[in-house]
Amino acid sequence: MSASIIKGSEIAEQIREELRTEIAALKEKGITPGLAVVLVGEDPASQSYVRMKGKACEDLGLFSQTIIRPADTSEDELLSLIDSLNADPRIHGILVQLPLPKHIDENKVILRIDPDKDVDGFHPINVGKMLIGEPGFLPCTPHGIQEMLVRSGNDPEGKHVVVVGRSNIVGKPVAAILVQKKKGANATVTLAHSRTKDLASITRMGDILVAAIGSPELIKADMVKEGAVVIDVGSNRIEDPSAKKGYRWVGDVDFENVKEKASAITPVPGGVGPMTIVMLMKNTVLSASRSAGVTPGQGRAAASKRPRPPVLASNVPRAVWSMSMKTFKHTIP
Ligand code: GUN
């Protein structure tokens, strides 16, 4: 039997419709959610992602700034740009497209973004909150995968989810999100990677298999459990002389063969990709709502009533840092 296709583009459209209502309510309060997307360099895939993010903002009527800097931009210049976006009240979300050119320290850049505007969910404060199940910003692709599973009737609760790939952007956070003691999670999670021995014996255990390896069509039918739900995060451009453009996009899963064994599967393109973008929009709207104190208990208004931990910074003396963290530990509601 052929698998049902989980169409990310349709689920994303559903979420966009929900967002339109929230955005209209914010606009009535005089708030237009704003997103700044920063691209350094000329990587064609990154250029295309950044364009799609700008278009998504436009479609929803969000304020959007796409800031493009040349590949030889210095780290200091980029950090100053982030400082100015942190201070800009029109901007509720900041995304710096990764990867960055080699001479720029990615971690330093992520650390500089105000955690309250970190709609990518990559700042260590938000990564920590995700891990302990506190509200922050969830990273877009992993959160999108969770939404896809739940909205397509494949709630991960009680299921064995096997994730292949341990990147900070997808593999590790999707494992952390699905293992939470929460609605739409409660899964048993195995995280496999490039050093996993006998990968096929592990992937065959997955009721849900998430492929996030970045290797074209690596997951073959004999690596998949009969009736599994397969989420393909891969987006690999491969040469194809028979295609109009001379190339085509494939995922990390051998779609044609795996769909005969799975009960449900995401396509590439039109699967996880559109979910990533809509979850970015959702985080931007969430950030704007919090700035207006619209989300009780989660917003900056609520946050400002409790002592806040310092943003991780190398110039904070260790003693002060550990004292602050103690205070923080005892004041989390
Ligand atoms: N590069 C690939 N995926 C992402 C993402 O989700 N966010 C950012 N900032 N860069 C990326």
C-alpha cells in the first residue's frame, strides 16, 4: 500500500490562516510584527531561503527588512548590525541566515541576538528553555515537524521516534522537543548519527523516522519499519540532465521506494520546507504579542516582573554569573 502524503504546504497554509487573525488583532493595537533577516555573502541556497522568508512576511502583512552584506563583512560589523536591530522597536524577530562565512564566529553572532528577538530559537537561553520545557522560542524546523505530525493525525505520544542527524538546527532540537512531557510530544526518542553502528537496525525500530542527515536519498526502503511515518528534512540539489534546469531537489529519503512501505511520508519539496518558514512567521508574531504583553505569563511584561538572568557574556565575572544563575534558578515559576 502506498503511503499517504503529508503535505507541509497545506498544513503551512492552515497555520498562515490562523496567524492572519492574530496579526489583525495586533494591528488593531497598533503593532505590526517585524522581522529582520540578515544574509552575509552570496550562497545561492541561502539567497533563495532569505527571499522566501521576505515573501512570507509580505504575504502576511508583516514589517520585513532583508539586510544583505558582502561575504567580506567583518565579525565586528555584523555584531554592530545586530546591536542596532536589537534596539529597533519595529523589529520583533532577528534571523541571521546560516552558514556564515568562515571568518565569522557563528556562536558569537547568535549570542549577540537579544534572546527575546531570537525567532530562530538558536540562542543558548532559548536552547536551554527548550530543553527544560520552559516557554521561549522553539527552533522553526523542529517545531514545524512537531506541528506536521500532530496536525496530520500522527501524534508522537508513546511512539518510538528515531531521528537521524545530530545538528544543532534540526536533529538535537527535534529530539529535545518530542521527548518533553507535553501534549504533542511524550515520545521515546533515539538520536542516531554518522557514527551510529548498524544504522539500519536502529532506523527500522522507528514508528516515526525523522531523516535530517543532508545526504541525498540515504534512507532506503529496507531501513524503514513497515507502516512507519517518515519525515524527510533533507533538501539536496542533484544533477539531472533530464530536468529542465539540469538539476532537481531530493530529500534524505528514497521517496519512491520508501512510500511503498511507510504509512505516511513528507515529500521534497512541499514537505518540511514550507513548515520551517511558517513557524518563523509564528515566532515573529509570538514575539510581537509578547512585546505587547498579549501572551499572559510568557511575554516580556511578565518576564520583566521577575529577575532575569544575565545574557551569557564573556565579560561577566564568574562569581557574579553563578550568583545570578542561583537567583534565576529559584525564581523560575
Ligand atoms: N540555515 C539553514 N536553516 C536555517 C535556519 O533555520 N535558520 C537560520 N538562521 N539559518 C539556517
